[in-house]
Amino acid sequence: MFEHIFKRIDDVLRKEAGCTTELDYTEQSSWLLFLKYLDDLEEERAVEAQLDGRRYAYILDKPYRWERWAAPKGTQGATTRTSR
């Protein structure tokens, strides 16, 4: 499963004008993985806070979170994701 996802990311990044060397490609791939890790960490902390009856202050504003810009979008621009 992950191999297919990474292959798709690889294909997209290699076609981008900003990836002229392997170093560029590695940097951008690492950045994407970090952003996904941060999103998962924040979601976990938000759920823990909710279960404890506390509010959680996200590090990233809503427009910059993974679910907003990385999630698949339908023809109307709405995310096709059903969770979160």
C-alpha cells in the first residue's frame, strides 16, 4: 500500500519544475512526510484533549492542515474524505 502511495508522490515530484536534482526531490519528499506526521500527531493530541474535556490549540491554521490541501477533492472542490 505505502509503496504505491510513494510511487505516486515520486511521479508527481519528478514532473515538477522545482525538482531538478535528486537533492530537490529528497527535500520535497521529506517535507511532505513531515507534514503528514505533524497532521497525524495533531489529530492524536486533539482527540486526547477532547476525551479529557480540554480544548486543543492546533499548531497550523486550518487552511494549512494536511486534510485541507492534500486530501482528494471532488468536482465541486469539496474533499471526498469522509472522516475528520
